Amino acid sequence: MSLRLKGTNAYGHIGWFEVYCIICHTTLRLGSDIVFKCPKCEKKYKAYFCEADKRGVKGRCPYCNTELIPAV
């Protein structure tokens, strides 16, 4: 019997590479969409931003006023 990973536990499943914009809740795919993050609030609030909302908050995090950086 061989073990094969299927579904959401499989490496390469698109769910591993998706985050949500904290403001508009748009699904963002890391690597294909332009995603920005706050280096301070990323772990605490999962603060990821789409390109449109980054312009809306003028490149600053609405929680801590830190400059947003591109997520790689």
C-alpha cells in the first residue's frame, strides 16, 4: 500500500499559497498576484493587502502605521 497525498494536505495544493486581503477579503495567490504585508502585524492579524487597498491606505498599515512591504 503506497501513501499518496490528496486534497488539501497535498503539497502544491493552491490552498497553501492563498491569503486574503484584510480589508476587502479578496483571495490573493502568492506568486501570481501582487500582495503586500505589514511586517509587524503579519503574524498577529494576518495583515495582507491587495494592490488597490495598499493605495487606499497610502502604503501604511492601518493598525500600526508601518510601511507595507511586498510579500514574496
